[in-house]
Amino acid sequence: MIKEIRRAIAGHTAEGKSTFVDAGVVPPVTADLYPGAMYWLVWGTEDGELTVGRNDEPVQKPFFPGPGGTRLIAVRFAAHEAAGQGAGGDTDPETLEAMRKDAEEKFPGLFDKHAADPENAAFHTTDTVDYGFVVEGEICLQLDDGDEQVLPAGSFVMQRGTRHAWINRSDEPALVVYVLLGATRVPQS
């Protein structure tokens, strides 16, 4: 099992030569509202047109990028967990509100997507094109019609703005790396 996630960021010197501007361990982020899940916010870019040539700082908030923005994240899903499901459990309202505030500070916009479906908080829809790669374990991707795919380690998935849920039904944690590309939703034809 991967114990830590590292990143190396290439950039430019003042003279225009390539150099590493940052390298090191990316700390995992957790929130009590999402029990058992660990998030690594590796990198992200501003919404709009992608550019190169400057040593921009990573953009990691909001959690989901707008059109033209990107996010690179890794998520470790606990065994027998659905992303966003059971958030807060039987917690009293005051504690639950504190948990939501903490999650919103760490992952702005994530809770709102999960809270959009009170019947099943694991389901959510985002205006992003997501490329996912299952690094460890296995994860289920479930769609509206009840159809699902079990994706073992080594699987790629392309999620294109559809309503979906990520569920780990296995006895082991699952680690998935996602590249999220902010998109504009168009009406279905």
C-alpha cells in the first residue's frame, strides 16, 4: 500500500531555463464528515485558458474546477464505504454543523454536490470531465440506472458529467487518482 504521495513541480528560472520549483510529500487531508476517506490535493490550475511559462501556485479550491480549470487529486476510499454516504451519521445537529463547516473549509463545494441528493448522498453530478485511475484495491462506479462497473487496480475510468457514486464494497481500501477538467454543461440533444 502506498504510504505517501509525492509531487515534483517543474517551472522556470528568471532566465527561462527549466528547474524544479517544488518537490516533496503532499499531506493527506481528512474531514470527519467523510469518515475513513483521505484526500491528497496534488495540483490544480485556475479556471479559464490554460497557460504555461509562469511559476503559478497550485489552485486547490474550490474542490471542483470551473470551465478550463483543472485539479489533480488522489482519494483513498475506506473499505465498505461510499463517497459522501453516511456523512455525519447519527450526529447531533450542532456537531454535524461543525463537521460540515470543517469539510467546506477543506473541500469547498464537495459537500454541496453530495447533499444535492437527500435520498442517496453518495450520488453526485459535477460539471467536469474526470479521468480516474485505480491504483490500489477496487472501486465500483454506479450510475443512475443501477448499472455499475467494478474497477480493479489498473483500471481507467472516464466520467463525463453524469450522475454517479463511487462505492468501495471490498474489504480493502481503494486508492484512485483523478484528473478533473472543468467543463461547460450543454443541453442533451
